[in-house]
Amino acid sequence: MRDETIIEVHEVRDDPREAISDVIPDDLRRDIKRLKAAPAITGQGKAPYRSLLPGVMQFPADWIIAWGRKNSLWPLTFGLACCAIEMISTYMARHDLDRFGILPWPSPRQSDVMIVSGTVTKKMAPAVKLLYEQMPSPKWVISMGACATNGGPYTRYDRVLQGVDKMIPVDVYVPGCPPRPEALMDAFLALQKKIMEERGKIGR
């Protein structure tokens, strides 16, 4: 059967110079010509708190938490050997770790940094591990001196642990035998930088 569908064709005559078109009715064309640009609204697109409280800074929550942690480090106060003397002198007024927000604390229950300063013998290793396990998370470890890092001059002795990282995880290593207080201060600054870099991973 033959398809006899009727197709209607309408001719549209447009005049671009006078903006006259057969498609747009005359009343609608008059309304379009009367349209004007809307005035810009000052402050549009800003959050309400920026208008109410100018000067407020906005940061992610994990950045604020990590910033608070890095500026309030509480190292556990215990020493194992001669490196502890250098660690104690770092807390004295000559070097003044308090200006970095680093305060020594005698209890592992509230400390978040363990400084392993000195030789770790196999007899002392269980006590060091117990102190580390009693510290709340997040917690960090600084291995201070050659003895804590790899046994130092006592590597030939079987009773000395060949590095504290064999037993607990270490975040920052401080070389030297013994290292100076400035080296321990540099280790704290490196630990603070690491805390800020790993702020999204803590607690996950």
C-alpha cells in the first residue's frame, strides 16, 4: 500500500538586521526588546560565615587535628644508656624544647612519643615493648643513637638487640654516638613534618 503522508512545509523569513522573524510573535518580540541585564549582587557566591565573620580561615578537620598533634608532643621520659644524658640536656633551658610544644611526661598512658636513647639489651627489650604497648594511639618512636639503631659498638655481643626496630616500629632515626641535643631537636622537627604529611592516614 502506498504511503500518502502529507508533509507541510512552512517558509521562515528572517531579517537579522532588524531582528524580525515570522516565527516570533510581535508581542513577544516587544517583550524581548524591553529586557535589561540584571544588576550584579555584591557578595554573591560567598558562604554566609564569610559575610558574618570576615577573616575566618577554613581548614580541613584532619589538618587541624594533625596540627594540634604535632604541636603538643609528649615524649616518654626514660633513658637506657649514655644517650639519655644528651636527651636530658635537650630538655634544659639552653635548648628549650617547650617552645616547640614538646613536654616530657613520666607516664606512658598519656605519652605519644617514645625516645629510645641508648643500648637495648635483650633483657630490657620486653620492658621497652611493654611501655610502647601502654602508650595510646597515635604514637611515634625516635631511635636515638647508634646503639638503639643497630647495636652500635656492641653489635658483636649476643645480649644486645641489633636495632630497636626489630621489636617496635621506628619513625625517625638519629645518628651519632651519642648524638648532640641539636640532632634530637632536628628529629622532632622531622617527626612533626611526618605527622602533617600522614594526617589522612592516622586512625584509618
